Amino acid sequence: NPEGNISDVMSQKIADLRAEITNLMATSEPSTPSAIALAASTWDTAVATASTTIDVTNMTISDSLIIGANLIVNGQTNLSKLYVSDTLAIGQIAIKDNNIETTAGTLFIQPSGIGTINFLNSKLIVSDDGSVTINAKLAGTDATFSGSLIANLLKTPNLETEIATIGKINISTDSALPVIANAVIASASAAISTITTNASAGTAILPAGSTELKIANSKIKNSSMVYLTPNGSTNNQVVYVKNKTISSPSEDLTSDNLISSFTIGIDSTLPTDLSINWWIIN
């Protein structure tokens, strides 16, 4: 069986042919061109054509094999490494550079549904039970959930819902639930009526004949927003936050005058008491 590089085999055959010609010329009388032509019929060597079939039991090629046209293998091929410089076509799949395409309508990945698919070092994991784990940020223009959406923190500038069930609300207070004070009637005997409370929301009564109502509250900060809602007629006057006073952490807060506060005001007195809802948002 021929072994070695094809070019080596062909070179050896050519060398043997030259040796045979040299031997004939050395042992024979000078031949005429016609005699050499007659002897040439015995010079037999195989020359590859454009389409060649190699039928050998075993063939070993230890060097490079360059084929200028198509290579067709009608059996199993075992390759330790495969380098494709252009496109690798497998059935209806084409792989080229960083692209994977299919000529079919759908590209299936792991259609057996067995095992887990892991993308980008566990950034995206698809388990065989259908669950998807994303260990990074998820950005999308629109999403629809038919089941439950569970999140540790949900931030949105706008929230719309037909039904909302809320077990707990954190609003401006240090505790988990908002603290709402009962309605308090301020005394009109002082120049400015004052109420002291630690709640974050409540109702206060502005006495008739008063234009200001001070609410001393330690939760008031420079960034606090105070919402006011009158529960009655103001004679077309606007109820507003006249000022905020912020206490210093180093001050002794034993006196109501040193506790942070805000003042509710109207421009003109009213003939009757006015109930006002207030709400501090930090």
C-alpha cells in the first residue's frame, strides 16, 4: 500500500522512470526516435485528472494536502481540528465569522429541552424547566406578564393599576407605617397658634380670626414637601405653607420653639374655624 505524501510518491515514480530510461540508453545501441517511441509504450505512470477516485485500503498523508476543487467524502470523517476560512454550511444552518443563520423559519437551540443553556458566563441562564435567570440589568420597551411579577424594589415615574393591594407603605416616617395625628384645635389666644406633634400627617383646626397656624414637627427638613388640603370654604383664599423652620441637631429640643416646624397661612381671617389636612413627605 502506498504511504507518504502524494507528491513524494509521484516524485519517486518519476525518478524510477528516469533511472529506467538512463539504464536503457547505457546498455542499448543508439536508438532512433522511432525506437524510443516504441519503448515509451511501457512507460506507465498514473497522472491525476480533474476528477480522480483514490481506491486504497489505507493511505497515510504526513504533510499538507491541497485540493483545488471539491472534496467529497462518502463516509464518516474524523477531524481533530477544523478551520473554515469562509462559510460552514450544515444542513439549513450557515456559520460565518460571528453570524449564525438558518434558511428555515425557526432557529432551534436545544430543542430536546434537556439541560441548561448558559450565556456570557452566567449573565443569562435558561433552565430546562423554563425558568430564566438574568444576573444583570434588563431593559425593554414593553413587557406583559400573565402571572406574578415579584421584585425587591420597583421604581417607576408612573404607576397605573386597576386594583392595588398594599400590605405596607413607607412614607416620610422612620417607622414602617405612616403616623397620622388626630385632629387638633389650636388655641387662638396666642399671637400665632401652635400645635406640637411627631406625626407625618394629620388634621389641624385654624381658629376663626387667625391667619397662621404653626405645626412643630421634628420630621421637617429642608427637602420636606408639605401638602395642605382645606376641609371647608376658605372664601376663595389659598391655604399655603408660609415658612419652614429647621432646628439644628446640636440644639436642645426641649422647647417647642426649638423644634423644626412649618407654618400654615391664609391672607385674611375667616369667620369660622377651618379644618386643614397636612402631610409631610420626605
